[in-house]
Amino acid sequence: MRDRADIIAAIATPPGRGGIGVVRVSGPALGQFTRCLLGRELVPRQATYMGFPDASGEPIDRGIAIAFAGPHSYTGEDVLELQGHGSPVVMAALLERCVACGARVAEPGEFTRRAYLNDRIDLVQAESVADLIEASNRAAARSAMRSLSGMFSDRIRALVREVTEARVFIEACLDFPEEEIDAATLSSVQRSLKRIQAEIDATRSAAGNGRLLAEGIQVALVGRPNVGKSSLLNRWVGEELAIVTPHPGTTRDTVRGSIAIGGVPVHLVDTAGLRATDDTVERIGVERSLAAAERADLVLIVRDASRPQEWPEMLPEGWGPDIARLTVWNKVDLAGWEPGSREGQVFVSALSGAGMPALQEAVLKVAGWQPGGEGEFSARARHVAALERAAAAVTRATGVAGAMELVAEELRTAQDALGGVTGEVTADDLLGEIFSRFCIGK
Ligand SMILES: Nc1nc2c(ncn2[C@@H]2O[C@H](COP(=O)(O)OP(=O)(O)OP(=O)(O)O)[C@@H](O)[C@H]2O)c(=O)[nH]1
Ligand SMILES: [Mg+2]
């Protein structure tokens, strides 16, 4: 990321043709730039219908220009928006003019990064902007919007305040070592640790749901050939995405499809059946299956209920110990078994669709979805991990409550972890990681 003080420009609308296309510019002061680009200055927040001239003064397009004077803008800097016709040629020409007048092309997420660096929004809100844009259904969009409006940040900040208060109290005790710490003080510290722990737990559970809504679950269908993985994918997605035949070894390439369960995006990948084979193409398919399974959050081990004696799968020993697994018995219609879920396993028929609701429920459960509230706000794995670090520190603090220095130290750890969520204490490389995933122009 280069100098924060330079002028950045980008096409903010998606690539392709559309009714309107927007070029967006941000910089610390855009007066001179606007004169160069449009031949005049603009009244802030007033839409001006005008020609957008090229270098020789001939209009590239006619449209609406709006200027926002910093700090009252998205980025906190001066912002200029040119709303022209949504033609890639026109947009490219306008962007080129911006560069000729001294702007450089923005990197992904750079406008939002500036909004964060200029304290217009915190890091959770910045991330929720990306989540809102990426949302694949209304529930995900709603929860991203709640994070953007500050619901999640407010909860984190309230927690940080509580931890800070507890720290201040304890540090004050430490400043007067000659005074004995009495039982009343000790129990008051214990009480506030308990309260903080309960609030972190509640926030963590809500953030876990929010994370699933924002990021979705990657699910891989894995198992022996012919057990019905592709049939299951097709049934789930409601479309004939994968080829199904009675011949073992039908699927070679991985086939992907997405669905939503209760608003949680679930990305399914059907894979080649796992078996030792001399067929070169099938062997590559098997390698791809394992690679897809390795990237999944949840692996469904599909088995054939009509052949229960068959070995379940051929995942190499010690493979992916951290990846959650769920056994799914398919073809219960042939076996005459009851569909549904029992003892941590699920019983379905891809042919008739029996047992599919139980499968959906089991997938959400294994992925850590907390029933009850839908996602109160969107969150990310990073937030959940930070809350877990904070919770662990508070647990340790509770265990050493007699030794006030240690309690103070653990509370500092908890405070740092929580501060990292909203971005009060954040390493530069983390910022690079977060904003690089944005689309250009946001
Ligand atoms: N009776 C019955 N047949 C099924 C069911 N699911 C799949 N089949 C049949 O089982 C055969 C294999 O199904 P596929 O979906 O191709 O199996 P697969 O696991 O994808 O197989 P590979 O791609 O070879 O690994 C097909 O003839 C399906 O019609 C089921 O629930 N009941
Ligand atoms: Mg298949």
C-alpha cells in the first residue's frame, strides 16, 4: 500500500455493461484534480449534470458528478463520483483521464481502508462492508448490515470497557501493596470476572452464527465409488449438476453447487469416489477429491446402506485431524432403514429425498450453528478466534484470582484480543490481508 495522502481512483461498478457506471475518486484535497478533470470545481453534495471531457475537451460521456468534501465522506477525504453510462469503454476512458490528472488506480478495498484509517468506521464495520457485498441471501445481508451499523462493534466495545474497569480496579489494589487484599475485594474481582466471562461467551456464540452466515460452510462429499455422492449433490441442489450412472467411478472432476440452509450458505463439492485404481484419469480424480476434502470445513463420509459391510472410505491415515466429519448412510430405501438422524449419523435416500431435512440440520449442528437466534450480526473466523483468546485469558484469570498481578496480566491479554476485533490494536499485515479481499472500487 502506497502513500495514504495520494489520490486514488477506480471504477466502482461491476465490470460489464449496465445502465450506469460509476468512477470514484478519493484524496486529501481534490480541488485541483477536479479542475483538471472537469474544468471547474463542484459544490459539495450537489448533483451536477455535465459533460466529462477528454484531454482535448471533447466529451467522453455526459452524466452526473458529485463531490463530497472531507471529512464528511465515505473515506473521510475529499471524494468525487462520476456517474456515467455503464459502458466498459466509457468507464476505462474516464479512469484514464483521472490518472492523467494525477490519480492512481486504487487497490482492492482501498476506499474502505481509508475510511478505517480516517476513523470513519472500525475494522468490524469495514469487514461487514465486504460481507454485505458478498452476501448470497437476505439473512446474510441482514446480519452484515447489522454489523455495519455497529451492533457487533458496540458489544465488543462494551466488553473492552468492562475489562478495562476491572483492570483499573486491580491495578489500584496493586498500587497499595501494603494494604491487605480483603475478602470483599477478592469476591468483587471474582464477580466481575464471572460477568465478563458470561458476556464473552454470549458474544462468541452470536459471532459464531454470524461467521457462518457471512462465510458459509464448505462441505465435501467423500466416499467409495457408487455410494451416491453425486445423487446426493443433485438432490440437495435440486438440479442435475453431476452425472449419475450405475457404474462405479463415474465422477472424475470435482463438481460444485451451493445452497442455503436457514440462510447459511453451504458450498457443496462432489468428488470422485475414493479407491485404488490403475486408471490415470480416475487417479487424478481421487487426488482432487482429497485436495477438495482438505479445504472443507466439514467432510460428509457417504456410505451405501445397501452394502453396510463395505469399508467406509479410503482417507489416508491421520488425514485432516481438525476437519469435522459426519457419516451419511445413503440408499436407505434399498436397505429398508428408517431415514433421519441417530447416534451422530444420518440416514437418507438421495433417490426419494427421505432424510434430507435431518441431514441439513446435522450439517448446521456440526458446523457449530447455535439454534434460536438467527445471526445477530455478521462476523468472521478472525473475530471468533479473538473472542476465544479473550475467553481463555479470563478463564485463566479466574483460576489465579488470589494473585492480582497475574489477573491484571491476563486481563490485559483479553483486552488486547478484544481490541484487535474492532482494530484498536492491529498489525499492519492483518490490514493488508483484510482489505486485499475486497473488490476494486470499494
Ligand atoms: N436406490 C437408490 N439408488 C441410489 C440412491 N442414490 C444413488 N443411487 C444410485 O446409485 C448409483 C450411483 O450413484 P452416484 O450418485 O453416481 O454415485 P457416486 O457416489 O457419485 O459414484 P462415483 O461418482 O462413481 O463415485 C446410481 O445408479 C444411482 O441412481 C438412493 O438413495 N437409492
Ligand atoms: Mg459421482
